[in-house]
Amino acid sequence: MTAVRESGSLVVAALRAGRGSTLWLVALSVVNAAVVIAVPALLGTAVNLALTRGPGDGLVLVVIGLLLVGLAAESLVEVADFSARTRALRYLRLGLLTHVFTLGFRGQRRFNQGDLVNRLTDATHQTAQAANVVTRIGVPLLTSLGGIVALFAIDWPLGVAFLLIGPLLVVVTLRHLKRITALSIEAAVEQAGVATRLSDAIRGLRTIRASGTAEQEVARVLAPARSLRSLSLRIWLKQRQVTWETSVLAPLLQVVVLGVAGWGVVAGRISVGEVLAASSYLAYAMGIFQQAGSAREIGQIRAAAARLRAVADEPGLPGGDEPLPAGRGALSFRGVGSDVGERQVLRDITFDVPAGATVALVGESGVGKTTLTALAGGLLAPDRGVVTFDGVPTTELRPEELRRAVVYAFERPNLLGTTIADALRYGDDTVPDARLDAALLSTSAEDFVARLPQRTGTPLDGLRLSGGEVQRLGLARAACRSARLIVMDDALSSVDTATEAAISAALHEASRGSTRLLIAHRTSTAARADVVVWLHGGTVAGIGTHRELRADPRYRAVFALAEEPELDTAETGS
């Protein structure tokens, strides 16, 4: 419940993001409330004057003027509310998206793609409604407080009678609000589950179609729907219970206060005009209890803000202010450990990667090879030990300088941008065309790119590429940069062995002088490396050349169990 308690600060931050619009919204709402409070008193005075000597024209003009002011304020409130909500939504989405990009691998492990999309769209939209809900609740609340004060001003027994029964309605509303918030959080989690399953299904659409499992997949995606329906029903029942309880107490309160007012008239303490004003002020005062219908909205906003807070509280990658020293990309791991939850993925990792060397990581699936490559380039901070890059811990280096010095080629690269050229230059628009062409040539991507309608100017939207072609473009993106360290996270798994050998040789020549750290699933890849680091059981089992390590039957077993696809796969997403 910590996130729920701290969600209020996020709501306040969203309100502040509205800046002038939020202030105008509050000011106009206050003006509107002041007009609403003033009118009954003036009407009561007019009635008293009419019963004695007749109302003056000046008083009538004042009432008309106030009504016009209230109408104008109410119209402008709509404009200010829209502006405040838009600014708050921009603040929340930009802030959340920016923070997500700083989370690194650890954040990706905790929040899956569908869940993050749900938080980025639905949760931010609901939280941004805070200004709207505050005014829709705040104006009646301000009017209600003014009504209570007016009851005391007309005749203090009226205010006392109101306060004797009124607090019961407050207790009823607050008692249910906490439960509505908790149920709203549960419903949001279930909804995120549907979004995650749908995202997975879309990525594996061709596999689903080929397997004829559409009906089973629909059932899997909608599995949380029953629970979501149950939660929504429970929220509605809670809302109905609040409304029913307040609808019982509200008429009782009205009868008591008006009864006291009638007694005041008989006793001669208040006039007929004051009774008329008191009846209006009673209606305003009771508005504070008619906000029970807003309890669900408040609960949803708090629940949405709590989901955003959970992401915001996840620490991002630590970044220092040390400049990148001179060097050629030497890596050093000393006692490094990394955890996922309570599980130790890596422990006591200690080895060196000499500058300019090619080092292959070998190990069975799940041993932590990808985690180790993430640690090497600062995409993940170690839980224990230290990783140094050219003598400086990666957590102390300036992130922007480290990103320029280290490039990654992933197993399933995402091509970002409008065209292929945009994707290759992503993160560095200064890469010249000549270097792009050289990178495409060294990664054996030049042939298929040359066959595209506009070569590197071909739009990515609607472009269908095989898994191997996408991998080669990912490699070209890494190869066109002058980086000290090139990390290849299984970046050649979707090409055949002959193509892999050709690409590896060309890349070795093109990136001469750079350090290369790669994951090897094939004996040919390990054999071409200067050094092999063999991982087993989350730690280093051996370091040496492939020829030296293959004397160990356990090392040979890693390659015997590894799958070696020989064909360019057309689909890598499922």
C-alpha cells in the first residue's frame, strides 16, 4: 500500500504541471462558487423587502449581474479544464516514458511490454483527470462549506442541527473509499494482463494462424476477463452501497434542519426570507454528501497514480559524472553478481577482456550470458562487485559518453525511425553515407538492401524482412559507428553458418582496433574468438581458447545441446 499512500504526491505533481491553466481553473471555480453562495442571501433579502416595502431596482440588477458573472465563469472553466488536463497528461506520459528508458534490463524484467503500455495510456489518462475531478468535487465542496457557514450566520441552531447528523455521511463515504481504491488497483492489474496477452498474440500472429489455434488464443487472452468483470461488479456494488446509505441519511438531515428553521420562524428569530435562503443553503450544504458518486472516480485516480508511482519508484540506471578516459575498450569484471528477484543469475564473475580482443561467452541457455553482456555496456548495474571500462566503473561514467563508446547488436533488433537509413543512424545522425554503405557491405546486407525500392531510403512501415535480414541491419547499425566496444548478443543466430563466417570476418576487419564481446552458440563462433569465457551455474567455469576448453566434456556438451539454425528464419517474433 506504500504506492497508494504516495500516489497523492504524483497527483499533486500532475496538477502543478497544468501551471497557469490549473490556477485559472481554480480561480474561476472559486468565482463561480462565490456567486452561487451570494445569490440565496440576495434573494432572501429581496423577499423580505417585497413583504415590507418592495425590492429596489438596484438589488435586482445586482442579482442579474451576479448571474451573468457566474455564467461566464462556468463557461471559461471548461476551457481551463481542457488545458489543465492536456498539460497534466503530457507531463505524466513524457515523464513516465523518459524514466522507462532509464530503467535498463532490470526494469524490463519487472514490467512487461503490455503492462507498461497500459500504464502509459490508461493510467496516465486517469491520473490527468485529477484537475477535472478536483474542480467537480471542489466547487460543490466550497459551496457546501459556504452553505454551512451561512446556516450558522442565519441562525446558529440550524448549523448545529446540520453538524449533528452531517458527519455520519462523511464517515460512510470515507469508509468505502479505501476499498474502492483497492478494487480499482486490482482491476487495473487484470486489465494490464489482457493487454500483455494481446501484445504477445499479435507478435505471434503467423504462428497462431499456422497452428490453427485462434480459438485457444482468444480464450487465453480473455482469461482475465471473468476476474475483471467480477472486480468491476464489486466496485459498482460498493458504489451503490455508498449511494444507498447517503440517500437514507440525507432526507433525515433535511427534515431536521428545516424543522429547526420552522421553529425559528415561530420563535421570531428568523424571517420568511431567511427561511427561503436557509433552504437554499441547506441544499448547498448537503452537496458535500452527494459527492459519494465521486468516490469511485477518486479511487480510480488514486489507483492509476499508484501504478504510475510503482514505475517511477523503480530506480533507473546509476549514472556518474566521470568523463570517459582515453583507451581502446578494455573491460574488467571483479566479483560481479546480478540478481533477478531472489534468484542469483550471476555470482563472483571475475575476468578481463583485453582492449581490441574478441571474447566469446559460452554456456547453456539461462546461465546469464545476456545479463553479462548488459553489465558490460552499462545497460545493467551489478548488484555486487564492479565492472570497469577502460579503468573506470561503468556506474561512474557519464551515460551519454558510455553510450557512444559501446554499441550493441541484439538477437532481435528493433528498427526505429522512418526509413532504413534512419534505423541505421538511430542515436547518431552524423554517420555519413559512405560509412553506412561500408557497414552494409561488411554485414552482407548490401545485396538485399540494393533490391529494395529506395535502397536505404525505403520506408520501414510495411517492409517485410526475414529474421536474418533484420539481424544484419542490426549489425550494420553497430558497425557504422566508431565504438570502442561492440557487444553482439546472439546477433547472428538467424543466419546460416557460411553467412555467419563471412560476416564475422568482414566485421573483424571493419572494426579492427575495437573490443568485441559476443555470445557464441556455435563452435565456429567460439573458435574464431581470441578468448572464450565459459559460464556454468551462474559463474565462470573456465577461461581460455576454444581449443583449450573443448578438452572438457562439459564444455563440449554445451555445443552438443545448442540449436544451430542453418536457414534464414522468416519469423523471429513467436
